Amino acid sequence: MYKLYWAPGTAAMAPQAVLEEIGVAYEPIRLDIATREHEQPAYKALNPNGRIPTLVDGDFVLFETAAICQYLADRHPEAGLVPAEHPLRGRHYQWLTYMTNTIQAGFLDWFHPDWTFADPAQQAALKAAAGEKLYRNFQVLDDGIGPKSAGGSYMLGSSFSLCDIYVAMLTRWSRFMERPMWRWVNIERVVGATYTRPAFQRMMQKQGIAWAENWGK
Ligand SMILES: N[C@@H](CCC(=O)N[C@@H](CS)C(=O)NCC(=O)O)C(=O)O
């Protein structure tokens, strides 16, 4: 059985929603961020970065959120969470990579400028720059998704994929920003179709979290 190391509202949202979409049994193992459990040797033996989430599949241990999501989708192709054929599969790779190494990385700077700088003035400058860069990234994503007439309800068109789960997770994180991601209409459409799915709702219920209270505002 899979084991997923998680904490509420973190990047563990995406793999847990993927597991719920697949419908496979898994054991969620909660980490206590307040006591820095993810920085303890026992967890760092699994994930040397001390970051959340980590997936354990038998003897195989995997970290990095996007890799975990992709691995699960590959292990369960019947769930259809990744397009089977190119060029759509290539488009999936493009957006998943963009979301994890550009947007998610930007969020880490925005939420945690203290991970880069000790000086409060430098932290404020990094947070401001990260926020402006994120807005430009949201625009690129929104333009890439395009209007509904170009393809359907989801990021890759009419078929749901794990990219939709990923963008919904990022969008929930953006609720603290002055311009949350739903201000971009194509992102809002895709995320609205995703966070209401039963699997995403089950993930939130199991994590004890709610959707963004300021959604749509
Ligand atoms: N690139 C990593 C980043 C993971 C990451 O930074 N997770 C955050 C939670 S969203 C974390 O572990 N935070 C620990 C902390 O806040 O101390 C991934 O995608 O798995």
C-alpha cells in the first residue's frame, strides 16, 4: 500500500488528490509542521530536503510533488490522468514543469523569503519581486489555457488531467495574494471545474482544509 507523508494545505494536496482520483488504497501519514517533524532525522532519511510530501511505495521512496503525481499517474494509466498520446502529452509535460519549477518555486519565495535572506528588508524585496513575477507567470498560464471555445473545461481541453489538480493546489495558495489566481478567467474556469470534483473534495475533507474563502473575489 502507498504511504503518503503529508501536512494540511501543503504540496501534499496534489498527490493526495491524485490518489483519490485513482481510487487506490493508501496510508496517509501526517507530519506535524509545528514541531518541525519534517526536519527530524527519521523523515529526512526518506526526504533529505525535509520537505513535504514524500511517497513510499514498498521499498521505493519518492520526493518532489510533481514527480510523485506523475509516478502515480504512470502506475495507474487506467485513471487517465495524463494524456496517452503526443502532442497532448507533450503539452502536459510543458504545463506540469512550468507549474512546478516556475510557479511553485515562485510561491516558495513569496511565502518564505526568510529561507533565502535573514535581513527583513531583503526579505520584503524578495517577496515583492516574487509576487510581481508570479503575476506575469499567471498571465502566461492563462494565455496558454485560452478561452473555453478553444478546448473545454480543463487545462488540456476536454479531458481532465493531473495538471488540473496541480493548478487547483497553486490557486488555493494564491488566496493570500492581492491578485489571486482566479482573477485570470481561464485559470478560474479550470480550477472551478476541478476543486468541485468529488476526489478533490475528499482530499480537502481528509486534510481538514476548506477551499479559498475569498474564491471569485
Ligand atoms: N520542490 C518540493 C517543495 C516542497 C515544499 O517546499 N513543501 C513545503 C510545504 S508546501 C514544505 O515542506 N514546507 C516545510 C516548512 O514549511 O517548513 C516539492 O515540490 O515537493
